[in-house]
Amino acid sequence: MDSSHPSREMPVIDRLSNPSRSLWKSLDRWVYKDEEEYLENPALPMEERVALVRGLNGVNRRSGYFRIFLSELEALIMELPPEKRSPSRPLKILDIGVGGGGLLERIYAWSIKKEVPVQLFGIDVDKDFLDKTRDYLAEKQVPATLILGSGQDLKPLEDRSMDIVVSSYVVHHVRAFEKLRAFFDEILRVSRLGWMIVDMERRFWGPPFALFGGYLFGGSTPLVWDGVKSMRRAYTSEEINVLLNQVQKASAYQGMHCQPHAFFPYWFVKGLRTPSILDKKFELEPGKSASAA
């Protein structure tokens, strides 16, 4: 653990399973360092924060990340039973950690191109930044409802109130195991049909990838070095699978598995409710959490 952040915890696998003794896994563990990122500094001026997030959206677009994300989202939606993706009923899609709204903007453009009606929602913890994002999406003519809140506590949203829940590059900011478990539990509670999360994967070659790739795709120096820090503090797919093995035991979603990308240092994980659950009238008992239903 980085001594400058004594309150933060080592990744999930250190608490829940025996680490691998292989050379590659040892190298992956060696690069671990939990440092505060530039964008996490609360004293950072709002205009600079907005510029950095817009810059990140540009890097994600130029690197092809948004295209890959939308391809995976489309595959998830196409797995839904036809009656659950009827043109007469828009899919409610929630983005946890909406940031500057770049992902919602791309989802909306995709929905028009594919003729898949959607109703977009985003949630984030920073009220002032959320106001900036609301203005940006209005300027881009992207209809979206933005909500103030945390991914670990989605109190503003009712059980199964969103058809699809997505999150991009948020998980590595959630350090304590209890908070990460709460993050996944809330996604399971709020989503009605399915969900998808993508985040960076801690690999020994991830930091140099972020360094050279960040500059290659036009990132500023603070943004590039935030990418390096993100890679060093990120969870591996093995660590996320340790968590999923606990979550899915009490979940209506089965077969959840975190998959590393074949070429890039990030992973993705999807969840789709089983047909029996999809077709069932789902009511929670008083005092019972959705993840235990």
C-alpha cells in the first residue's frame, strides 16, 4: 500500500484469495501503487477539470475505445429477448460516473444509427461538474436526465428502474472492498435486464501503454500521467472475478465473468438476467435487498 494513502486498501485479491506465484502475476503485483490522480484533487479549478475530461473524451474517441465499448453494449442488447427491446418502448440506460457525458453522447448517436430507442440517464457525485455536463449534452442535443449521487449508493433510483446499467473507467476509483461490493450490489439492484462495466486492467505493461498511448492519441501531460496512475492502481480481471464469485451467488444474474481484452489493458464484465427471472413478476420482500432476491 502506498504510504501516502494509509486509509486505502490493497486490491480485492489480497484479501480474498491467494495471489498467483507466476512471474507475470508477480510483475502485475509489482506495478501496484495507489496514488491520487490529478482529476481527483478537489482543489482543481472547475474549468481545468472540464478541459481534462473533454480531453479524455477525445482520447477515448481517437483510440477507438468508444467504438469497442459500443460494440460490446450492442452485443449485450442483442442478447435480450426481442420483446424486451421493442421499438415501442425505449431502453432506459444509466451511465454510472457520467463524467463529461462523452459516453452518453456516443450511446445516443449509436441509438439513432441503429434505430434503437433509448432514454438516457447519468449519475455522478460532483454537483457543479454535473451542471457543466448537463449544459454540454444540451448543446450537443443529447436528451439525458442527470442525477446527483454515488455508484455505491443509488438511493435516488428504485429497484429495477433501469433496463441497462453501464459504467466506464470508474471501478479503479473504488478502493475498499466493502465499497466495491456495494457498487456491484447497487448495479444488480437497479438494473432490470442487464449491465456492463469496463475498466482498466493492472498489467505490468499497462503504465508504459498508458504513457505512450496517451500522448499518441493527443492527451495532455496531466491526463497522460493520470492514465499511468490509473493503470497502476487498477484491479485485474482475476481480482474482479473473485468478487463476482461472491456477488453472483445471491444474484438473479448468473454466469457473470470478467474478461480481459485480447490486446488492450482493460477488462469488461456483463450481466444478463436469466429468462426465468426476466419473465417473472419481481417483487422484493420488505427489508430484503435486490441482490438477495
